[in-house]
Amino acid sequence: MKASFFDYLKSTPFYFLPHHLISRILYYVARVRWTPFKNLSIRTYMAIKTVNMQEAEESNPLAYPTLNAFFTRALKADVRPKAEGEKTLLCPVDGTVSQARPIEQGRIFQAKGQEYSLLELVGGIESLAEPFANGLFATLYLSPCDYHRIHMPLTGKLTDMVYVPGRLFSVAPHTVNTVPRLFARNERVVCAFDTDMGPMIMVLVGAVNVSAIDTVWAGSVTPPSKGKITHTTYAAGEVTLEKGAEMGRFNLGSTVVMLMPQGVELDKSIVHGATVRLHQALARY
């Protein structure tokens, strides 16, 4: 979709906002345990956003000890059945498909008139980018009212984790349409896995108000911003996560960019603007 005048109007202020300061303040606010404040925060949020608590493991919103615990609530075990097929990649999140298509000569489509470099996205590490130069990507946007945990599309052995510092622009549709190289500019955590499909990368992209990105093996990777790229490698089998298992979470909504090698085929349901649910079919190999 072509960017509108109103997209630019809503996006321009983000160039001047102190992204990290705003997100750092929210980090502390979302973890306040004083019951009157915590309950007021949750009630206010639910008055603004539509949240389906019937799917939550704990359906009483005020039972959560903090606003952040409410944001990162678990789902009931049976509400997201796994798509069948040994060679089926599961959708890792609840959200909306921002874009999903082939990667062309190392370039990733962001929106009409906007694209960015695969190499830049993964922190400039050529060995991570090379297998995906003509592969596939799927950019999946999590709104603030979505489920905020991220799960494994396939069983995978972690090989690399790269923290890449950056801005914290909003990742809402209006900024995706207007901010050049958005996902390669924002703070992010690049998680590379070895799978039966071959290499797979999940890029967890931060955004304004995303007060932390966590992984199950390293805990909280952000904040604060570390100011430099940090590349951690893992021995074979040191961290293995099963298909469908939780691998991380956003403390507020953001975006996951999935990278898949050449030869993988996206499911026909994975198209721009489609609503997706955790564990539905994302692709097949």
C-alpha cells in the first residue's frame, strides 16, 4: 500500500522523540507491583484496547502481579493447535502479516517504495546473511493487544544470537510505509538456528514502548541499549528448542522477521494484511 499524507504526518514525530528514554520509563512503570497503580494501569489499558482474556491461562486481568505480566500472559494449552505436517513451519506468533515474499539478491521488501538490506538486518555478519540471499522472508507485526510470546516454527539448535543496537521507531503500519529501512534501523535480536529445513533466522525487532526483548536461553537481552553489536555463538546442541516451544517474548508488541532458505514455499494464507495465529501453517519445505 502506498504511503498516505496521514502516514507521514503520524510518523514524522518519531524522528524527534527520545525513543530509549520513553521505553526505559515504561520498563519501570510496567513492573510496578503496588496493587492500586497496577490495577488502574491494567483497567485503563483494557478500556483502550480489546483483549481476549478468554484465551488466557489466567482469565482475570487483575490477578496478574504487574502490567508487564499481564502483557506477557500465557495462553491456554489448547487454543492454538499446531498445523499438521512434519515439514510444515508453524507461525511463531499471533499478529498480522506485514509482508511475505522472496528475498531478491539480498534485498527485503518493506512497503511500496521501501526496501532494506538483508546483511544490514542481521548485523552485517555475512555468514548469517548468505544462506538467505535468495530465500524467503515473512514480516509479522504484533499489535499491543496480541499475545506477546514467540514460539519455534521448527525444532532448532541455536547457533548464533546477535544483539544489534538501534532506534526504536514504532513498527505500526504508518511507520512501515514511511520510515526508510525501518527494521534494519531499530534495535533487534537476531536468533539463528540449524533445523531439518536448513538454516533459519528469527529477528526480534524492538520498537518504541517495547521495554524489553527476552529469550528463554539468555533472559532479558534488552534493555538497556548496549551501544554496539554483540555476537554470541553456541556449541552444537547447547540450546535446542522443540517445534512449538516458546523461544522469547516482547514486553509490549513489536515485529518478528522470519528468514527462510531458498526452496521453502509460503502457505497460501500468508499474504500482506492477513491476520495470523500462533501455530498455523507459515510455510513448507
